[in-house]
Amino acid sequence: MSNKLKTIITLSGLATATMHILNRINYSMHTSKGYLKYSKNNYYEWRFGKIRYIKKGNGSPLLLLHDLSAGSSIYEFHKIIENLSLTHEVYAVDLLGYGLSDKPYITYTNYLYVQLIIDFIKNVIGKKTSLIAVGDSAQTAVMACHNDPEAIYKLIFINPQSLYESNQIPSEQTKFLKLLIEIPILGTFIYNLLTNKSSIEHAFRQNYFYNSVNIKEQYILSYLEASHFPNHSSKYAFANYISKYMNTNIVHALKEINHSIYIIGGKEEKDIDTTIENYTYYNNSIESVYIPYAKHLPHLEVSEEVSNYIQVFLV
């Protein structure tokens, strides 16, 4: 073996070992606080893994579906659950691949989550249920309602994904990116770079909140923990998310469903006017309202206003 080849092998080994050590340090730093834990966690034994959920209150059932971006989990609803539970039986789930639910190495698609929602309603809730879906989860809620209209009562979307974005499909470039992130050590290292504290803080300041003064350190750390627990396996859902595997064209379903639909938009959310206009074009019975001084997560930034609008719509 030539000296040059020996050097290459040695340096490659050192680089791999260094990335592995950094990955372990990163995991320990970001998952030790336990921000995602609740006093009463429940688990639904679904066919693809355990689904963590919480249940609170009495009344007509309401299922909360978090966004699908990195770090999303039940936590984003923690400021509205108490209020909603005064008049509703509230369920909030960590979708497969997110929060404290199992995060298997599989392909995550819209259809996978549609089946999860319908199975959860039938096997856990057991009654016709209203859905609140945030961001990218709105397309899943639409398809679930279209596939099994008898399981769902009303739909509420908070800053739903635009119809243009939901129609995007995996390309050769995004498929390669997915494979790259799923590689054990190198992929984990890349994932850590994409979901570090500074990137999550940037997302809160630029996209999630209107007023950065309202951002609490605990919000950032909770998203950080959710994006790395356990053992970085959150990267599998993330790889599918950014590679467009979770997308689907919902136009046909949106036109056909006859359920009551309500859209809550952050007034400062990017392109929210166009998004709502497109949704109402295909289903003119949709009602909408804007929350002033809010962006993508109004239920976390101005939770009382959002809770009040939800309560009015669900009467």
C-alpha cells in the first residue's frame, strides 16, 4: 500500500471519528433538559411505532397537529391546550418522526400521516373529531378528511402550507440530499449543522415570530431538543420533509370536501394573502381571519387571541 493511500485512509478515519464524537457531544448538549416531557404522557401503539400524545379536558374532541419543520412537536401548542380544554376534549400528538414519538428509518409521506390521523381518531378518540393543523400539516388534514369524511367534524388551519409548495415533488437533487442525510455518521453531522441552535433561533426571528422580544430561550431549546431526541433519529423525518416526500397535491380533495374550514393567518406571514386566496378559490365556503402582529406561530406568540378565535369557530 502506498504512503499516499495510507495517509488518505488515516485522515478519513480521523475525520469520521471526529464527526462521531461531535455528534455525541451535540446530542448530549441538546437533549439533557427534558423540555418535551409532560406529567401525563400517553402512548398509542401504532403499526409503525409508538405515538406520544396528551389528553386534557372534556367535551367535543379536538385533535391538534403540529407543523412538520425541524423541531416541531406537541410543545408548540402548550400555551393554548389549557384554554381549549375548558370546553373540549383536547388531544395533541407528536407525529411519527417528531417529538417523543418513535422515529423509525422509513420513508415519511403524506399518506403515512393520513393513515396515522384516521387510525388515531378511530382507535384512541373514538368519536368524530375536529382538527387543528399548523403549516405543512394542513395538507395532511385535508387528505384525511377527504379519505374518511365521517371521522372528521371541522377543520382549522393555522398558516397552512401554500398550494404551490404542497404540489412540489421530490427531484433528483432532493432525493440525493435525503440519502446524504440518512448516512449514519456523515449524514448526522450534516443534519446537526442544519439544525443547530443558531439555525433554530434564526427561524424563530425570521419566520416564526413577529416580535423577537416574545421569543423565550425555552422555545428555542425545546425545538432543539425535539430535533435531536433520541440519538438524532429525527433526521429521518427531516430528510423526507426537505426532500418533498411529505407533499401531495390537495386541490382535488380541497374542492370535494364539504366540511367547515377555518383559516387563521398571521398577518405578517409571508404570502399568507395569496395562500388564503388560493384555498378559497377551490373551496369558497372557507372562512378566514388574520392575527395582527404575528407570523407563522401565532398560537405560541399571541396564544390568547388564537384560542379565542378557535373557540368561536368551534361553537
